Amino acid sequence: MEYFAKYTYFFAMMLYASAFFVMYFKKNIKIYSSIKSIFIAALAVHTISLFSYIILCGYVPMHKRTQYMIPRTWGLSIILVYTWIKYESRLLTKIMIFTVLAMFFIGFPVPAPSEFDVMPGFIGIRPFLWFHIYDISVVLFAYCFCLSIAWFLIKHENSEGNAKSLMKRIHSITLWGFVFFTLSQIAGSAWAIIDFGDYWHWKPMHLMSVAIWMFYGAMVHVKYVSGLSKKVLPVMGTIGFLCVMWWGIYHDFSKVIVGYIKGVLS
Amino acid sequence: MENSKIFRLIEKTGSVKFFFWLSIIISIHFYTAVMALKAGIDPKFKTLNNHILIDWLKIYGSDHIYITSWLFIAFVLVSLLFINMFARIIIELDNLFDVYMKSNKVLFIKKASVFLVHFSVVMLVVIHFASSVSGYKSQGSVIKKGAVVTHPKNSKGLKCVELKRTADVSAGPRSAPKIVLKDELTNQAFTVPGWNKGFYYRVYADFVPKIIKNPETGKERKVKTIGLKLMVSELNVLIPLIFASFLCFAGLFTHLLMKNRLIAGEK
């Protein structure tokens, strides 16, 4: 049972990857229903894995990137299956599978339930609310990222109608992502006040929250700003999610960049 | 009102374009700080947690010029944001009044929801600024039973006469403690959190480094523990903060509801 949860998660990822390869290599054959079956199977396996983790750990995996990627990839997979059934867009689906797999690799190696650890005070309804509302916003930002990449590729193919529809969806998803992110910050502040005694600490996590909030706040307002290029929103959608992921990957990369800059300057 | 010079100025100040570029700059500014912090450029940044902003600038300001300049730029940017948002809510109030007079209920609620969100952001900026410049934070001393915490307005300090923490881990790092402090100057005891002589006292949890020696190998190891520290404010910002958060939540929720309703109506 201990490794069942872990390996069913790996198996679900393999199923997504196999769907990606089927879509990639069988371009001219109508494969809608077979892909749909693979997706539904993958989502079912993924759900079993997630619930196994919840049952064995007693909480939804969170707090560390190797843990919170499980519910986040699950959230994006639900949207992936929904998008495939509703729009049948091969391009967008391929990008979404790629993103799910990238998130999986970022969280690799996924620990088994007994290897999970959680900081004292990170158990309970308050951190639970904050973490998982934040997870929802990250999933929506990930979807926004996929739509943005799809917009660039479709634009490259000169498909104006599809590009317009994608742009509308990017606007809508950005707003939802921003709302959930704001809610997560309200929930997080409430938790911080109750459990830590203060809502604001001068530390990277809080500064990063402000940066993300302002960035997506700007994105929400793009359609009301005159004179901006159409590319601005997809570019921001891409950069925003990469920054969120960079934060999730865990930030020591900045040492490399700053070290490099220092080296160049010296 | 639309034609007046003042209103045109307000419209320019509260423009969405201005907000857009300003928020991107703020975002980059904060992101830079995150990268610099993670790269360990100036570890003194974290001492900001032990002081209110004004005190920190007095003590460390001139020695830590990178942090001081970062704080100054952040202050200018957030002030500009405040001006922009304030101008925006004036414009929105005017629009709201117009829509109300035309008796368009749906549009009124939609515009009111946006107004609520912007208004709550202005409130949050004001509340945060007020709490950053008023009061006093203890300078790193951890509250323990019997320990005396110093206070600039109280030369003899405050003695902790009672400290009870619950054993329940799920109660959080602060563990809902009951703390009683005794004013050494007047010999009067009071419970924390609570008011005493014009100051609001509460505790906050902070990571405190501790060195643990392994009895078998004799090796020393640095670990993080959670200590309770005292925060003294002239204002209790918690209630206005909860109110502003509630307004923000209500505004966002209503906006999404109305947006989907309007889209459904268009279909």
C-alpha cells in the first residue's frame, strides 16, 4: 500500500505521456475516442493515487514541491480532459500534457506517504484552505500558460478565428486565477494572524506573493489598456507561470544568476 | 463634473494604463528583492521583522544602503499605486452615481463590485502603512516565563509572569498561548493580547535559531525553533484588516457572479 500511491501516480503520468505520443505520431487518423479513453483512464489512476496519499497521510499533499505537485498536476489534468472533450484541440492538449509532465518532473522524486513530513502548525483547516486555494490558482495560471503558448503557435499558423477564441479564454482564466490567488492570500493572512500573530513578514515568500499578485493584477487589466500589442497578454501569461514555477522549483537558482552577474562584473 | 479640470486630472491619475505599468514595475521590484534575498546579498533584510519600519531605518538605514534604497523605491511605488487607486475610486464613485440615477440595477451591482475591490486595496495599503510606522516591535527577545521585555515607552520593562501554551500541534506555532505581563513601572498585570496604557500588545511567532549538541558524537547542529515575540502597536489593525479582506472577497465574488450572469444573458 505504501508504494501503491507513488507508483499509481507514475503510471498516470505514463498514460498522459502515451496519449501525447499517440497524438504526435498519428496525425491523420481520427483518434478522438481512443485519446479520450486514455485520458479518462489516466485521470482515474491519478485520482486513485491522490486519494491513496490522502488516506495514508491524513491530509492532501502540500508544503513541499515534491508533494504539492500531486494535487496540482491532478487539477491541470481535470482541465486537460475537459478541454479535450469540449474543444478537441490537439495543439492545446499536447501543450497541456507537456505542462503536466513538466510539473511532474519538477516535483520529482515524489516521496512515498511515510516519507512525507509537514511542519508543526501546517496541519489543520487554516493552512489547508490557504495551500489548496493557492493550488487552484496555480492550476489556473498553468492553464493560462498553456493557452498562451497555444495562441503563439496558432497565430504562427495564421488561424485568426482560433486565436481570438484563445485570447478570450486567456482573459477569462486570468481573472479566475487572480480571484483564487487573492482568496488564497486572504486565507493565508488569516492563518498567519491566527497562528503566527502577524499577517506580514519580511521574507521571500511574502514578497513573492506581492510580485505575483501585482503581475496578475496587471494582466487582468490588459484588455482595458489602449495601445497595447495583442501579444502582451500571452507573453505575460507565459512569463507569469514560469516565475510561479521558478518559485516552486526552489529559488536557489537565483544564486547561480547573481553569481554569474558578480563574475561578469568582476 | 466630467468637463472640469480637476476631474480630467483625476482621470489621468487614475488611468488603467498608469496602473498597468505601475503594477508591472512593482512586480519586478519585489521579484528582484526575492532573488537578492535568496542569493543572500544582505542577510540583514530579515531584521525588518523585529522592528517597525521607522525604527529599522533609524538603526540600520545608513549602514544597509541597498535595503534602504529598495525600501525607498518600494515606498514611492506603493504611494503612486495608492494615488492611482484613490483617483480610480473617485472616478468609479462618480460612475456608480450615474448608473444609480439611470436605475440600471445589474450594471450598478457590477460596477459596485469593482469599486469594492479597488476600495479594499486602498484600505489595505493604508492599514499596512499605519501598522508599519506606528508602535513598537520587540528587538528579537523571546518571551519566556520570568523574562523581562524592554519597551521604549517603559524604561523598567514588562515581566512575563505567566505563559501557557497548548500541547495541541494543530493549534499552530503560536499554540494559542495565554500570556500575562506585569508592568514593572506600575506593578500592574495585564493579559496579552490586549490593551494597556494606549498600546495594543500581541505576540507573534518567529523562527529562532538554536544550537543543539549531539550527546553521542558531540557535533553541534543549528536548528530552527519557534519563539514568541512581543509586538506593541498604537493601533489594532486586525479588525480593519478583516473588514478590508471581507470587502475584497465580496467584491471579487460579486464581480465573477455578475460577469457570468451577463455573459449568460448575452448568449
